[in-house]
Amino acid sequence: MSTRVLATSVRAPYSNTDRHPGPRGACLCAGGSAIGAPQNISNHRERSAAMAEAFKVDAKDYDGPVLVTGAGGCIGSWALKLLTDAGVPAVAFDLTEDKSRPNLLLSPEALDTVTWRTGDIGDTETVAAVVRDEGIRAIVHLAALQVPFCIADPVAGAKVNVVGTVNVMEAARHAGLKRVAYASSVGIHGMGPEEHFLATLYGAYKLCDEMIAKVYLQDWKVPSVGIRPGVVYGVGRDQGMTSKTTVAILAAAAGKPYTVPFCGAVPYVHAGEAAAAFLKAVSKERDDAPVFDLNGIPSTVEAKLAIIEGLVPDAKVTCTGSPLPFPADLSDDPIRSYLGDYGTVSLEDGVKETLARFRALLADGKVSADGIA
């Protein structure tokens, strides 16, 4: 067993998944004309249907509305898509009414079925009121401020990442909820005394969250599941350093050159797979508080760029720089053993699906490549 701070459902409450704080994101806007004709649009629809089937949510597993905090982010948007596709009542909570990322994945009709609540995750009564007023039966807590924002304002970072998690746990406690999942981060692996990965305030906050969850189970019998996603990619991922391999797909779709600012090993997790894992975690009542890595597919930046070039032969996508400062070879066996099947997709199929979606979004004028440099 690795000496890293690993967690499984039966061992320590730590595990790796998202070591680098990859900020929540959405598909980085790229512009230019779409590459492909109607045949590509047809293929896009076929791949979208296949992807929806791969991460299908069973409505029978849920007994009421599911609250998704940070719903305007990348994983949050995919969670809304999977819930609405299944006909599960979804309640979104975010700081603003910005639905730009969900709009990339959901039809207007589907998005209209989502109850959208705005407010500060750091405000105790606001969070409690949403859970109470909306009759929430499960919570997927994704709201967070990522590494750059925590560096810029450590106090705000603590309020969102730590106090926000306490508020979610408190709301769950008073509502008697037994279905809570929250996003931790592989950033916690930089906090151990023997670790050689990057230490950050974000990682410290997330480690604190894991301890908070453990104590809520111990003192108040509030169960939860913590998940640390690896490098999430796909439509909706447009912020943070680790989003750059998704930007490369968008650049290829738009016919623009792009250089990913890092090379080497990466733990790739499709955004749909990450969302499906969080939803699977709240698909039944729990009685413990484990934390798991969600490593996804261990690969490299170079391998992903080769897949892109195979799909778009004239693509000009390269990489430069050092590897990301977190592990890329963690096992998903513990989380899959605990949760059961929540779907998966190969890196090749994930890139194909993302490319097809970007082409369709470019053709529809929903994204622009102007910001890609």
C-alpha cells in the first residue's frame, strides 16, 4: 500500500484524487468556425447519447430533491445534467444566477426544471433555509474557492471551503439527512510531513473538511462520502491550470494552435464520471464517513494530445513544462468497491465526445475561441 495519505472505506479517512486544486470550470471558450459538417453533428448526438448512457442515474435511487452546491461549476453542471436526464428533482445553489456552464450541457427545457437558489455558502441560515424550504433529501456539496482564490484571499477561502462545509453538515444534521457527498481534493497530499507534493491553503482547508466530516459522524451521526477527483476534463472545464488539456481539445475543434503549459503524467477523470460518482454516493443512505480517491485514467499529456491529433490531423497542440505536482497513479478500486458501478469512459472516447460537443457548440455560437492563446 502506498505511504501517501490514502483513504479507503475501511482504512484511514483520506484518499487521493484531486491533488492539484483544479478550480471549478466550464468549457473554456474558444472561437472560430467549427470543424465538421452535418455528419459531425450527427456523430456528436450519438456520442452524447452514449455518454449519457455511460453515466446514467437511476431515478428510483432517490427519494426527493437533490441539492447541488456550486452548481454553476463544471462537475456541478454535469450533476445537473445527469439528474435532469433521469427526471430526479434538482436544486442548484450558487453565488450567482450565472448558468453559462449548465447551458452548455442542458437544453433550455431541462434547465427550466432546475430550481436555482442563490446565496453565500458561508452563511449558515441561508444554507439551512435552502435545505429546509426545498425539502432536500440529498446533498452534493461542490461549492469551493480554488487555489488561486485562496492565495489571493485566505479568509474568504476559509469561509467558503471550511465554514461552507460546516454549514452543509449542520443543515444535514438538523434535517436528519443520511445522504451527503462533498468534494475534497488531492491537494491534501501536500499537507503531510513526508509528502513531496505542493502544500497549499486549499489543501489545508480540504483536509480540515475531511476531519470535520469525521467528527460530524462521531458526534451527531451525520454520514457522508468525501471524493477527491483527479484532473477533470470535458465540456464545462475552463478554469485553473489543470483545465488546459481540455482547452487543447477546444483549440483543435476551433482550428487554433495551443500549448499545454505542463507535460507528463495526469490522472484524467471525465467530468461526467466525476458527477456520476458524487451522485452514486448519495443514491442511498450511508452510516459512515469515508473519503476516496477518484483517480480516473492514469495517462500523460502527450498521450492525450496524440489522441487529439489522431482525430484532427491538422491540429497544432503541444505541451511544455514540468509535470503537475501530484500523483497520477492512484487506484480507483476502493471507491468502486464502496459505491458500485457509476460508469466510466476510456480516455479515447472521452476526448472524442468532448471534441464533438465543442464542434457543435462552436457551430451554434455558444463558445468562442477568442480567449485561447
